[in-house]
Amino acid sequence: MKKLAALLLVLLTFAGCLQVDAQDITIRHDAAADRIDILIVHRGLFAEGGNSSDRDPLAKALRDLASVKSDGEVVFWNNWPLTFDLTREYPAPAKALLSHVDVENGALFTDPRGQLCGYQFVRIRGAKEFTRKLNLLLDVYVQTLLVNGAPGFGGSHEFDTDTRDLVREFQRAREPLLRLQPGRVEMRLPLSKKDHAWLMGQLEQRLLRNTTNEVLVAASIPDRRTAGGDPTDTRVAANTVTVPGEQLSNRLQRAPTFRFFWDNEGSLLRTAELTTLALGSGDSDTLQIHKASDGLYHDALLVKLREDKEPIEDGVPEQEIARRFAAFQAREAVLPPKVAELRAGKAEGKAAEGK
């Protein structure tokens, strides 16, 4: 059980120097084809340092970029909370999930503002079976939390008897914890009133920490860069930053974590026995998710790529990226080289076993 539960820690933080300033995700659920196609536009690719182990953040970012091209690593929200790599060795249940996933890397390009961007296509084949497998892992993870407690701000949390009974009834009725529907994603959590309040407190703490850090970074980095500081250094010591009161409202309004709740359709619904967190309204087959800019972008990586004669498409408009996504939905994915090589080898191995 512990091994299965650990699979949800596949939601890893990628320890690289290649970072993403903003992101737009389009998820289209084709129920008839039992398939989910995803467009991820990474806006403002830049090199991030500030770590003593990163002696040359720009060189590390270039290596990360080369790795993404070969391996097709996918990241969401600047590498947290989710990243996966189809060439990495995962435990069997995670492999079973990722066997449904294809990744295709698009071109590097600059947007109309001149910022370095990139895009990827992701496809989930057999979406119903993928969802079933994912819910199985979530069920096991929830059982582990009930036994061992849930990690959180303030220490481990032990769920009460009412929640344990609700989870047992929920699973007995074969109710899914996660629902993937056209234009909507729901996480359904059977919780007592007390444990719902704990969960809300955890979300509050995450919101406060993320937003506070985003405000402090946005307030300090531009001045540091103007003064000639290393543009890749994004470290901030909270006690060294002062945000004038007249600026606080504006900076808070632009913080990505704060903006997420106003830029995206979502809901939090509490009933007597169930807490439901949802993204999307479900009124179409497409879900749009926007992660606002951190304000950390700098062009050192773009300049270096141009010096290295790396192909970059200039001034690509949104309509062209949308057209390419529409074309992707009508064809097979072109896998990154290492992924294609691994899957071809596995296919040959299975064919040999069948003889």
C-alpha cells in the first residue's frame, strides 16, 4: 500500500534551471473517441539560478531544454504541483497510467511581445480506463492517509471517525474520487465537517504562502536586475523586502496564485458529507486553464539560443498555435526521440514474446 501511495508523489518538483513564467492549458475531451487532447503553452521560458549548486544556471537551462526535447518532460505551473517524464523509471502502477499518455513537443517561438515561449501537445488515450486506474491509485492513497495521517501545515492530521465512515461508504458505492468530464474536472472528497475545516485551513495556508512569496519576489527582482544583479537569481529573503502600502493591492492582484481564482472557472461546493473541488463549468468539451505571469522572465536564455542558431519562430500569434492544436487532434502524436525509441523497443519485445 505504501508503494502505491507513493505514486502520488510522482507529483515531483523538477530540480532544473529551465523555468516557465506563465502558462496556458487547453484540455479538450473527445468522449466519442475516448480521448483527451491537451495543449500546453509555456510562456516566458527563462533560466533560474540562485542556488549554490547552480554554478552556471544558463548552461543548466540549455541542458534542461535539450532533455525536454529528447524526453518530452511535461510540467504544470512552473514545475509544481505536477511534472512527468515518459522516459523515467516509475513503479508499475505509474507506468500503467503513463502508457496511456503521448507527448509531442512543438516549436520554440517568441510571442508578439518578444518573449521566448514553447508549446507541447499531450494526449491521453483510453481516457475512461486512464481515469479508472487513476481513481484506483487515489483510493489507495486515501486509505493510506486514513491509516498514517495526512501531512500538512502544523504537522500530521488524523482524520476523525465520521470521515473514515464516509470514505468507506463512498468506496463501497464505487463512487470515483476524481471525475474527468468534458470541460470539467472534479475532485470529490468525503469529509466530515471537522475535516472539511482542516482542509480549508490547508488551502488557506498554501494560498497565503504562495501569494506572499510571489508578491515579495515581484517587488524585489526588477530593482535588483536594474541595478545590474544576476537576472537568473530569484532568491528572496522576506525580511529584506518592503512593499509600500500603495503598491500592495496592485501586486497582490497580479500574483499568480491570487489570479488563478479570478482567471479560471472553478467552484468549491460543500454538502453534508462531500467536499467537491472543480475546475471548469462543463458547458463545452474544452477546459481552459491560465496561470498568470510571475514577472520573473528575462531574455538571457533567448539571447543565448539565438547565438547558438537554435531555430525559433518569431512573433507567432495565438491563432496559429490554436490552428496547430486543431491539426494535432486529427493525427497521431509525433513522440520525442527517446520516447519513440523506448516504445519501439517495448513493442518489439512484446512481439518477440508472442512468437
